[in-house]
Amino acid sequence: MRRVTENKLVIASHNAGKVREIGALLAPYGLEVVSAGDLDLPEPEETEDSFIGNAELKARAAAKASGLLALADDSGFAVNALDGAPGIYSARWAGPSKDFGIAMQRVLEEMSASGRKDRGAAFICALTLAWPDGHVESFEGRVSGQVAEAPRGTNGFGYDPLFIPDGYEQTFGELEPATKHAMSHRARAFEQLIATCLA
Ligand code: IMP
């Protein structure tokens, strides 16, 4: 286990919203954040077959190209009755128009076609810190729950309207954003990263 002694970190993402959110989470630990976009780093293709594999691939590429400590994430929605699909393909199921109505409909149709009664599912988030010398530290957070019979609610994004976290009756699309953020797969992965490498 390696602790962070650097005071600057590159976030291996070109998504400005994600960079801002992660920057705010890391600010209390004295880490200045720059994005892969700011540094014009190339976006590697996500060729691995797991969340951690893809997070490591992105973090390693950014650390190597920038010479800085790098942080990457990879996340998605995994449905038991679909053997973990859409999983690492969660974004792709929404198609080129990024329509998650279509993606959620496909989940429901494939669950129905599977004939399986299990409605269990989870959101999963992998986070990897990579150092320029090739060392990596990876963490995985998950939140378990059930697939709703139909999408409900307009909060959040992606598959949120289809997911009822354990212990609740509302979907992530219906729950207050603060309630989701306190228990989310992303929050849980960050808790581990902070406890292990930053706190
Ligand atoms: P990425 O890790 O940013 O590539 O996100 C992968 C995809 O997983 C997103 O496009 C969403 O479809 C899905 N996803 C990840 N996290 C969440 C979440 O918190 N709510 C809903 N969908 C999510």
C-alpha cells in the first residue's frame, strides 16, 4: 500500500463535470487537480473486461503521459439476471444518442427474456491511483439493490430511475441527490481510497 505524498494529481477524464466533482472531494487533502483535457492527454480505448481493469488502464496511461500521479474511474450497472450486463458496457447500451430510456428498456426486455426471477442488481465503481513509476492502488465500491418494474423518477442520470437500493422503496431517480451521494458506489470507492492513501 502506497500513500499519496504528491500535491498535484491528474484526473484521467475529459468530462468536466466529473473532474469538478472529484476535485471537490480531494481538495480537503491538499491535492491540486488538473484534468486529462487540460493537459491534452489522449483518451485510451477501454479494452479490459472489468471495471478495475479499465480504471487501471486509464490511470496508467495518464500517469505515463503526464509524469504526474493520476486518478481514473470506471463505473456501471450490473444486473444479476443478465450475468452482470450491461456492466462495463453501461454507457454503450444507451447508443450514440446517449438515450438511457433505450438502455433501461433493453435491461427490462432482456431480464424478461431471461426467464429469471432474480431482480438483484448493483452499481459498481472502480477507482485507480497510478504513479508515473507504474505503481497502482485500486478500489471498488458497490451499492446493491433491485431493478424496478419500470423506470421511476427524474433525479440523477443513467440507470438511476431503474435502481432501488437495498433498504429503500424509492429508486435513485426518486431519492434526493444527497441521499444517493451518501451511499453511492462512487462514495464508497472514494471512502476506501481516502482511508488507504490520503487520510
Ligand atoms: P463511466 O464510468 O463514466 O464510463 O460511466 C459508465 C456508465 O455507467 C454511465 O454512462 C452510466 O450509464 C452508468 N452509471 C455509472 N454510475 C451511475 C450512477 O450513479 N447512476 C446511473 N448510472 C450510472
